[in-house]
Amino acid sequence: MCAMIEKTLSIIKPDAVAKGVIGQIVATFEGNGLKIAAMKMVYLSKREAEGFYAVHRERPFFGSLTDFMSSGPAVVMVLCGENAIARNRELMGATNPAEADDGTLRKRFASNIEQNAVHGSDAPETARTEIAYFFPELEIVNG
Ligand code: CMP
């Protein structure tokens, strides 16, 4: 199923989990050609959130973003499919929900530019690093 196909990391962030929309988000992925190759719920520590978002550590919103990401449970997933990275980003919509197209996950579920419901890897190299941050090879189903 997912062995030779593009993979990406998706996170359903704490705001979306608190809103009770995990199912609607997963259904959107499954209804749009993405398969779930791994999935688990995590409650990140501040340090784990800082590690995940290390590339943003110089940004003014880094402290607030990592507080938010460690404020409640999140769901992390490996999605696979043809062009999974781009397809997931299309389904998510723009980072700022005010700029996101109608029907996108962020338009439907995000509260603001920070509490924006979902995360998705932006390129193949980031996808590899981000997947490895949460999932050992053995937890990813390729069959
Ligand atoms: P994400 O796609 O997970 O990548 C980085 C995250 O930083 C982004 O979603 C938002 O949650 C957050 N973010 C990006 N820009 C801003 C901003 N201007 N203010 C606050 N948070 C931001």
C-alpha cells in the first residue's frame, strides 16, 4: 500500500482535538486519496514541541506556538499517497485561516494563524525528518 509511495507527516493540533473534529479531519484525508500508514495520540511536553518546531526557534511566535502545541493532546499521522505532501497541503489550506480557501481544513476548523488545526510537512526532506521525529520505522505500515 504505502511502500514506494510518497509519505508526509500530519498533525491534528490541540485546538482541533479539543473541538472534537479528529474524525472529520481523518475522513477528509481518507476521502481525498490519502491513506493512513501510522497514527497515534501524543501529549507533547514543551521541550518536545520545541524540538519539533526547532526551525522556527528565532521567530517571535516560537514561545507561544510551543506553549500551544504542548497545551493538550494532538494526533500525529503518517499519510501516504501519490503527491501526498502537496495533496495534504492543498487540503489544509493557507497557514492563516483568514486566507484559506473555502472547504479547506483550516477554513473549516482553525481558530487563528497559530491555532490552525493541522500541520503538514512542506517538502520531502522535512517529511522524512518530521516522520522520524514521531515514528520509528516499525510503526509505519507499508503493506
Ligand atoms: P504549521 O504549518 O504547523 O507551521 C508553523 C506554525 O507556526 C504554523 O503552522 C502556525 O501554527 C504557527 N505560525 C505561523 N505563523 C505564525 C504567526 N505569524 N503567528 C503565530 N503563529 C504562527
